Amino acid sequence: MAHPDTASGMRLTPDMPICQQDLPLDWYQPEFQPYAEEYLALPDRRAATVLPWMDGYVRPALDHFGPGLMLLAHYYMGGAIVKLVERYGGRIADSYELALKARENPDASVIVESAVHFMAESIAILARADQEVWITNPKSGCTMEMMAKEHMLEPAFEELQGRYGDDLLVVAYMNTSGRVKALAGRTGGAVCTSSNARAVVGWALRQNRRIFFVPDRHLGEVVAGWLGLEGEDLYVWPGGLAGGRQTIAGLGPAETARLDRSRMVLWGGFCGVHTLFQPAHVRYWRERGYRVLVHPECPKIVVDEADGAGSTKYLWAEAMSAPSGSRLAIATEGHFVRNARDQAALRGVEIVNVADIPTPEFSSMGCGCATMSRNDPPHLVAMLDLLRRGKAPDPNRVLPGDLVDETTAFRERLPAPERERIAREARAALERMIEITSRGAP
Ligand code: SF4
């Protein structure tokens, strides 16, 4: 059952727990509930119990689709589902690699993604015309992306464009909908991920235009700091609904003058999982001899205290290559840290979550991405079996420009001409990111 040669380096053992908690039955789509009922009736959640049940559905689907089926998952997936995806020949990756995986695979025609919606939509935007993309749970969204929906961001963009015209260049973090990425493409801007934000923002600064960076203000501040920008170079525009209501006229003369002096306007969005970390957490572990590594979605004051900062891929590589006997404290999504901790322990490396400090002074705990964890074994099993039987529900099909209600799974689709325009503009912003990244610009 162990698969030490997986791309991620993860290993699965018979006693490993598969999921961190069960979801209530009514959280599943109606078509998925029979599979969930079977899963909930299993005697336990150990790999040795869950895998034979999964095999009964997944193996026929793998045989049916052959190399045409591609399974993808993100590192933040809860429990051991990342290992399950690899067990069935799938791939685990960060959001940058996920976006590229499908189109790099000439055989893949059906892509099934276990992660959040913006990742699946990015795959769909870059996919070839003969590829279809499915998400195992359409209610799986990113709360940061939800703070920058098109109806919130577009009015702010129009305010800024009304004042700065073609000088405005949008850089959209990958954690945005296709519609917001299209906004970046329309201004000649680019998408970025945490693994290439420094290169992409560096490129944007060299265009000598005013950057509108959306939606993560913390990543924006961290990257701006790496590139030598500070203080009045940055202006934080409110995020969420408040951002859509804010007008420049409502800022008053002094604030407007500050806005005019800035080189980067940052949308005030954030990730609740990563803003939990504090500088004092970092100091706690450093004082105890741990090397502290953090994700740049953490506030800049946390990044400034740490020994290193980088993307999900960087953090995973550091954890997997740390020499035996070393001790690392990592500040990022909780399931990632737990998976890294379990895998590193097999090599004699100790890993802790930076926020896990059980003292009266802190009594804090790191947390996982709750929305990403809405994917579990029954979601994967049901999606594959329903696809094999030609009965996959439409809300699970991902098309560029879809507007998803993460509470109900309702999906508003654009008419074909509008969808093609959004896909074209968003693809331009993604392609620009790929070009900048593959050039290795500083
Ligand atoms: S960890 Fe935060 S930024 Fe990442 S997918 Fe979850 S909510 Fe979004």
C-alpha cells in the first residue's frame, strides 16, 4: 500500500487515517448521497478500510477512461486525500502547476479536480477545446476569492480607471475568478501565484504603470517589500463589498493625494487561514531552535520575523529535503502542515504548525482551509462513478466565467460568446504569467 515513489514524496500506510472528520449527509449533492451513505457506514476511516471501498468504484472508472482521465488535487486537501489521488495515478500540485498540468497532458480529455473552484476554473481557462474539467465539490470555494467577486471589484476598477485611465495595470493573484483574471488581461496585466509573484510584480513595475494588485493585500505588501516598495508607495483599497462601494470622491483630498502618490493599489482581501499567524508565534519557535518558514499570504510583519518565506511548493520542498534531526515550524494551511509533519516524521524531521502553541499566553492552534476540505473520499468516488455512467451532475462541470454560489452550488453560466471573451482575456493574463515565469525574470 505504500507508494514512496509518488511525485510529492508522500507515503500511505494501512493505519493512516483518511479523513479528519466526516461531513453531514445533507452537505453532499443529492446524486452524491448514496456514495456518502456507504462511506459513513464503513467501520473506520483507516486506509486499510477505506481503500477497498474506493477501489470498487475508482478502478472501473480508471479502466473505462484509461489515459484520458486526469486526477488533480491541491496540497491543502484535508486528511489523506492527496495520497489517495496519487494512489490512483493523479497528481498533487500547487495552484501554478495545477493550472498547467491539464494542457501539458496530450492524452487527458476528462480532468477531475479535488480542490477549490478558482483552481478548477484556471485549468478550464487554459485547457484545450477537447478537454473537459470537473470539480468534485462545487461548494468548495476560496474565502479570499469570495472577497473579490466581480461585482465587488469591477466598480472599484472603474473608479481607478476613471482617474488613471490606461495607466492602470491589474495584477490578479491566482485566487480570483476567471472574470477577475479577465479584467487583468483586459489591461495588459498578468496573473501571479505565490511562487512567481515577485517576478510578475517586478515585471509590472517595469511597465511604469500604476498597479492594481488583487485580492490579497498581505501578499501584495510582502512582494512589494521584496521589491523595495514601502510606505506611501502602497495604498490599501477596502476589500469585499466595502471595496465596491468605495468611491474616490468619498476619500477626501488628503487620501486622494495619497492614492495619487502610490505605485501599487492593493485590494484589501486576505486569507483567514494565513492571517491567524502573529510575529510572537514566530519568535516563540525561533527561541526554541526551530527554523521558521511562512507562506507569503501571512501578514508582512510575520514574514519579516521568519527565517524564510515562499509558496506551497517551496514549503513542501523544504520540509521534504530537511536533514534528519532538523526542526521546522511552518506557517501555512493546517492540512498541509499535518501532511508534511507526518511525512517528515518518517525521516526523523520534526515539523510543527507555527500557530500550535499550547501555553496560557497563546493557547492558539493553526487551522485548515475549511472550504478546500469539503472534498473527501465520497466526493471523489461519486464524481468518477457518475462520470463513468454518464450521469455527472451539471454543477460539477467547470467552464470559464462561471459564477458559483458556494453555499448552494448554483452555477450561473455565461452565454457562449461572453464566455469565450472572458476565457480569451483571462487566458492572456495567465499566458503572460507563464511567459514571465518561464523567462525566469528577477
Ligand atoms: S487557504 Fe486561504 S487562500 Fe488558500 S484556498 Fe483556502 S481560503 Fe483560499
